[in-house]
Amino acid sequence: MTTNREYTLRLKVNGDAYESRIDPRMNLADYLREELGLTATHVGCEHGVCGICNVLVDGRAVRSCLMLAAQAEGREVRTVEGLAEGGKLHPIQEAFIEEHGLQCGFCTGGFMMAVCELLENNASPSEEEIKDVVGGQICRCTGYNAIMRAAHNAAAKMGAGGSSAAE
Amino acid sequence: MKSAPFEYAAPSTIGDALQILAENDPDEVKLMAGGQSLMPLLNMRLARPELVLDLGRIADLDYIRETDAGVAIGAMTTKRAVEESDLIRQQHPLFWESTVAIGHPQIRNRGTVGGSMAQADPASEYPAAAIALDVEMVVQGASGERIIAAEDFFVTYLTTALEPGEILTEVRIPRLQPGTGWAFDEVARRHGDFAIVGAVATLALEGGVIRDPRLVIFGAADRALRLRAAEEAVAGRPVSDETFDGTAAPIAQAVEDPLSDVHASEEYRRHLAVVLGGRVLRVAASRAGGGE
């Protein structure tokens, strides 16, 4: 095992395989935005507090600012761009629109990815389970009630077999 | 908010990791586990190591194993894996409660058991639980393996008994004796924030009398503190308000110089230590001896 100031990263993002030469200090959020141009992952606090940069890594929601891109070696990353399929919005996206689960929209991607992890592992989460997940992100516009409604709505859509996603 | 440059190594075995550690100036290396504490330090350039040694690919350090004495958890096991373990939830409920109090699900998906222990943040949950439960820290270094008791492991702010060149590899949690009562509580501004102060207790009841009490407070000093004087104040006494109220003075005295910062004053932290300390002992008593 050698150490290096340059790292060759191989991973999958939204189903596509990539290989990139990167600086090891580059975090996953910056890699997605700057190397791959996937700018739906927003960056807020850059130290793990706000949750706006959440993405899924092997199906688990993580802060992409608290993960080196190099730590995603061999993993499957999913971003907001990976939610909609075939031009049709994911039920979570539809639910956020229907319930006005956003105002300025800056944090919305982080909420959707966190809710996505929850709903793909738990078809009928309780109010408390949703709160635990939603409480991991900061939204300064909505006051969270609309986001909670959106999460419940999305759970109903996905649980009812109404998922528009391929899964 | 971008890390300074560093070299990066991600060995896949503990042997390779120890060798890389041995070959580099220990002051210039940072070990990375899940990175949930180290990444903010890097991003804010409070840490500027020459080398980040990522232990996250050492698959041999990711396990939860039942043993004769209790459970052994590999240092790179995520908190989420602990949270989702039926074995931990059913047989080690105090450790489970301490786990779900840490951060948010998105943090627990990456943060590891070994990372939190080695980080030794004075406001974090695991060190207090580890001291209360007599957890053993298994450490590997160039000269082999050694075991450090939790109470000796946490030295002061962000400082453990790990020597340069050593890596924490396993955390061994003894099973609670049957009938042992336990409790965990903390006060934080919001769910998932670092605790302002928290407390952990275990105890047994024998004919209505308290035996073997353990009380550990965190967030109130430079490390999680075992409060022996408060334990002595309840040991051998009946379960009563008078008994538990008797811990107030020894707790306040033991928490002599609590942190004072933007989150809470010294006075408030001492107040919380007294209130939470008494409360976890009461709850532990209510759960002891088949009380719950």
C-alpha cells in the first residue's frame, strides 16, 4: 500500500461507472459537483451539521461533505439526479411538490435523499421514525411541518405500489 | 472550508495500517475511521495532517460478535450497525440507547464505534457508557496487542491512552449481570446535537438495598467522569427519595470545574449533572431486579 497525493477513484454514480484522477482531499460533495457536474447535491455548512449535501452511498444516506471521494471507492452513489426516471419524477419529488415541502429549495435535495433511505427500507414508518430522519437536516424556510407531510405522502405513494421509479 | 492537502492511504489489513503508522511521523498522521469528527476538523483546517490513514477498508474490523462474556465489536463497525443489531438491543440495552442518542441517522451511517472511542470527545456518549459498563479497549501496535480498561482509556479532551503507533481494533462489552438496572439520559439543545451534559447509571438491588452502583457523567469535564463519591452515597441504602437526593452534594463537588461556553454556563452544567445524575440512578433502580 503506497501513499499518494493523487488518487484513482472508481465508483458508480446513479448507475453509471466512473474513473477519475482526484486529489485525495476532495470530498464527495465537491467530486459530484465539480468533477461530474451533478450540481443537485448542494453544499451548505461543509462540516456535517446541515444535512443539505446528503446522498446515498450503498443505499445509506450520508453527508457527502463528511466523506472523502476516495472513501466512495467501489461504492454505489445515488444523488437527486438519480431519483427521477424516464422523465418522470420520483414519488418523493412529487410528494414534496404536492405538500409544498420546500420554499427556497436549497436544502430540499438533502431532505429527499434522507427520506429516500428511510422509505426504501421501511414501507410504513411511524411519525417518530420520520422525525428522527427529518431532524437530521436543517431547513430555514418551511418550519418542517410541510416536510413531514411530504414524507408521509411519499410513504403512502410508495407503499401503495405507486412508485414511478424502476425499483 | 476545504481541507489542506494531504497524502492518503487506505490499507485493507490491520498489519498494513500498523506498518504505515510505523513508517511515518506519528504527529503528521491522522487515523480516519468514519470521518464524522475528523472531516469537519480537516474542512476547517483545525487538523492539517501530512497523511490521512483511512482504516475504513479494513473489513476485518467490521463485526459484532457474541462472546462468552458479552459482545465484541470491531472498531470499524458503524453506529448504524450497532443500532440495527438485535443482539445489542436486547442484551446490551444501555449501549444501544447510547448509540441512538449520537447524532442523526445520516451520521450514524458513517460514524464508527472505534472512531468515537478514540476521538474521546468529552461530550460524547460512548466514553460514558464504556466506563459504566467496564468496557475493554483492545489495542494493536508494533509490539502486539494490549487491553485497556475504559476508565483508563479516556485521559482528557480528545486524548486517550493510545500510544503513537497504536490502533484501537475492538471494543469488548461485558453482559450486564441479571437484574442489573441501567439508565441513560442527556440534555441537548436539539435531538442529535452534542449533549450539554449527560449521565449513565447501572446498579443492582438486593432486598431493596442498592448494590454496585455506577454513575458516569459526560459533558461536564475534560472527559467522562465516574462519580465515586456519589456512588458511595447510594451504595447500601434503600431506594428512596432521601437516598437519591443525597447524591446532589457529591455530584456538585465532583463536577468542580465544568466547561463554560456558548452552549451552557458552568452553573447550568453543574445543575444538569446533579439533576441527571439523580435521575438516572432513580430510573436504574426502577429497572433493577425485574422492576421493569
